[in-house]
Amino acid sequence: MNQEKIGKFIALRRKELKLTQSELAEKLGVTDRSISNWENGKNMPDYSLLPQLSKILDVSLNDLLSGEILDKNDYEKKCDENIVNVIGDNERKLHKKYMTIGFAIFVVGFLIILSSMMLFDSESSWRSIYSLFGAVVTTYGFALIFRRLHFRYRIAFLFLLIAFMFVIDFINVKVNEKAPMFSMATTTIDDTILYDTPFYDVYRCNKNSENEYFVITANHEYDENDIMNFCSTTFDK
């Protein structure tokens, strides 16, 4: 739809009916500025106001959306065009709305993930809970932004995001020697702690001492003797 043409048509009909912008605004329950913006082609009236506006201006809804008094021969053709244009305009507005809300939710979810890593100790279960919650929120925002994508792509994004978090967690254990965030079980025997994660195990040897260190191993089944003797018999630090 041609906003400028429709705006000029609204202004023309208003003046022909000897209505001021204030009087038209009062009849529609909007501000004078709204009327001015319509007539200048800056934006369109809300679609819910169009039937009432067309009645006040004493024109058909089809004439109003066309921005002119239509000839009878063109009426049906223009009606079809206007219906298509209204549907398309509604879809664009809805898409913009979803994009804005989705981006805001996406950012909030990402901030939840970051804050969980900064506020909670790596051994706290709240860190992993908040991180996973943040991943779900971020994925929801992603789904709103790309709402036309198939559901499987949204699930794929969630898994990729969680995989990325696992990689960051692994790097944190490897480089900074911190307890893994995604530990499913923790076993403590004497001065040794075993953290069992879904993909690897982490030994924390000589905990809370000057010689404390972390060792990453593959997932295995261990008994208490294995855990108790691991640091002293396998590594010499």
C-alpha cells in the first residue's frame, strides 16, 4: 500500500468535510500527532481503526486503502489487491514484532549463561542449572527470531549451544584447573575427589593444599581403592 497516497487522501477528505485534525483525532480516540503522521505518510492507521475512519470520512474501506475514490470497473480488482497488501503488511509487522521480542529473549538467555558462570562456583549445582536454563531461554529467543525454521533446527541449535558450554567447561578444567560444571556425581576419598561428567572424569588430587592439581581421564568405572590410590600411584607430583 502507498502510505503517502493514503495519507493525502485522508487529508483531502478531512478538509472536504471541514474537520480539523483535532476533531478527527477526538472522533477516533487518537492524538493530533497520529493524524498528522498519517497524513504525512509517516505511518498507517491501525487496522482496527480503518472501518471507523472510512465511515467518518464517508468513503468505502476499499477507497481508503486505495487512497482514491475508485471507479466501479476497478473496484473488484483493487479490493483483491488491498486484501493481499493488508495481509502482507500484517505479516511484516508480526515478523518485526517477533524479531524484536526474540532478540531481547536471546540476549537475556545469553546473559543468564554468562552470569551463572560468574556468580556461582564451578562446584555449585546452581551453576549448571542456571546455565542450562539460560540455554533454553536463548533457544526460545532463537526460535522467535527464526520462527519459520523447522522445529529440528531449533533442537539442533539447543544441542549446539549445550555442546559449546561443555567445551568451555572442559577448557576451564584444563586451563584454569577448576571443578567441572557438568558433574553428574562427585566422590570424595581422603584428599582426592573424582568428578564424573558425561564425557570424561576429573581427578582433583591433594585438594585444598599447595600441591593441588587436576587430572582429566576417560570415563571409567572406579572403586574406592582406585580413587584413593590414583593420584599417588599414577602421577608423581
